[in-house]
Amino acid sequence: MLSLGRRGLWLGLATAAAAAMAARLMGWWSPRADFRLFIPEELARYRGRPGDPGLYLALLGRVYDVSSGRRHYEPGAHYSGFAGRDASRAFVTGDYSEGGLVDDVSDLSFSEMLTLQSWLSFYEKNYEFIGRVTGRFYGEDGLPTPELTQAEAMITKGLEANKQELKEKQKFPPCNAEWSSTRGSRFWCSQRRASLVAQWLRIRLPMQGTRVRALVWEDPTCHGATKPVRHNC
């Protein structure tokens, strides 16, 4: 029987998967009329070696022509292991061994999947999309597999988590703290929302038995100052 936490996670992923599917239908990951479908053995011929037909790599099943970045991917180059295959996992782990240059991303975290999405955006922007490689992420018909839907759901959840984290940071901006036996506790913040932090500290810290001597924040915009102005409250 699933615990409440695990049940909530799976429900969240299911919701994210549905959102990813809807987004795909509205344009995300949309198929292109001229895309080419590769089998892994065919893609392996595109490693930039003498006589090879080209220099391609795949990420989450999407194939890109990286010939313009040949110095990075050609044989002997630092990222040559990515050429001619889908090594999605290694984009996150940095494991360039044969065992690490694989497309299995099923156990990556939300944040790691966002890193993978960043790489995907990089290739979309800087290299030519050629087609898809069959296997883990696309079937023989060129359509997405459940594994791709799951990966998209993880990315969607990661984006939602990042959005929530940003809201929290805006509500309670990051601050610094120090303590000494002579001066007690002192806090200072780098954003102008320190008043919110002060309110939070007055509510939370007394409950924890902590005495706050002063709250200090730095406001670089105060009265046109050329260096941060420090305020006590």
C-alpha cells in the first residue's frame, strides 16, 4: 500500500504527465513534417569519423546535427562519446564511460531533469534538429513512448517546484546571520524586502527561544548611495 507521500508524488506525476501531453498537443515537442527517423544502429554511423555521413547526437530521443561544433564532438574531442547515440543520462551525471553514456533517465531527480531540459533548449537553439531515434523515447512509428511522457512529467514538476521556490524566496528573501556572545544574534539581508523578514523573525524566533538583537539589511538604492546602506530595525 502506498504511503500518503508516495501517493501524492505519483498523483503529482500523473497530473504533470497529463499537462505534458496537453502541452505536446498544443505545440511542445510537436512533430515536424520533414523529420527523419533513425534506428540506433544507423545513428551510430554519424560519429564524424572519416567516411561517416555526418556528426549527430541525440538527446531525449531527438537527433541534432552538431557538425558546426565538430571540435567538441569529433573523434578524440572531449564530448566525442555523445556522438552517434542518445547519451541523455551523461549530460547530467558527467559519466562519460560506456556504462554512463546511455539514455536511461528514469531515476533522475526533478532538478536533474531540469538540467536535461536546459541542454535540450541549448541544442534546439544552436543546432539543427534532424529527427528522432527509435528506442526508449520514440517508437518505430516515430511517436512518443510512455518513457518520454514520464520524462516530460518530471520536467513539468521540476518547473513547478522552481516556481514555488521562487515565490518563497520573494516572500522571505535570503539573509545572512551571525552570533557572538557579546553582540548576540544579528541578521542582514541583501534585498529590500527585509521588513518581511523582520516580521517573520519576530514571529518565529521567539517561539524557538532565540533572542534577536538586531536585524540589518543592505539597500544599495537608498538615497542614491554608491555602496550599500545598512539599516537596523
